[in-house]
Amino acid sequence: MNTPEWFKPALAGAVVGACAIAIVGFSWAGWVGPGTASQMASDQAEEQVTAALSPICVQQARQDPQFADTFARLKEGRSYEQPNLLMATGWATMPGADEPMRSVAYACMETLDAGT
């Protein structure tokens, strides 16, 4: 098979151009692969769920008759222990759920800290 003289340089240019477009796209243009896109969507969904459920946690905390005493004990704990202590109170356990949500406990503790 006889190929035209311009075919090899054109093919090389197309390959180099495709590589350059891919490098620019993934490096600077914000392109992501399916795994990264899935992780980003999962993270965003968790943030939205936490934002929606943390007011329920705050309400459950404020409706607790022993809120003042319990919150004072929470504040005495170290900052890294506070979400675990808050989860033990049951405030971060949503109605109908069996276990508390750690992300909700963090957001709830921040809101309670800001409100007192």
C-alpha cells in the first residue's frame, strides 16, 4: 500500500494534538474521570444531607429537658471528643434511624456552639 507523503506527519500531528488536548483538559480545564466525578457527587450529596438534617439535631437537643447539663458536659470534653459525646446523647440520631450520623453530629455541635 502506498501512502501519501503527508500522511505520517499528519498522523503524528494528530496524535500529539490529542495528547496535548487531554493534558490541557485534565490539568487546567477541570475535566475529571468517572471515579472522581462519582466521588464529587457523593461528597456533595453528603454535605446536602448533613445541612438538611443538622437543624433536626439542634431541635432535638433544645427539646431535651436536660439540655443545659448535657451541653455543659459536652463543652467540658475535648473538641475531638465532642461529636462522639453528642452522638451518645441521641441528638444526632434522626427519627426512624437506628444509629447517629457523625457528619450531623459535627454540624450540630458547631451550631450549638455558635448559639450559646
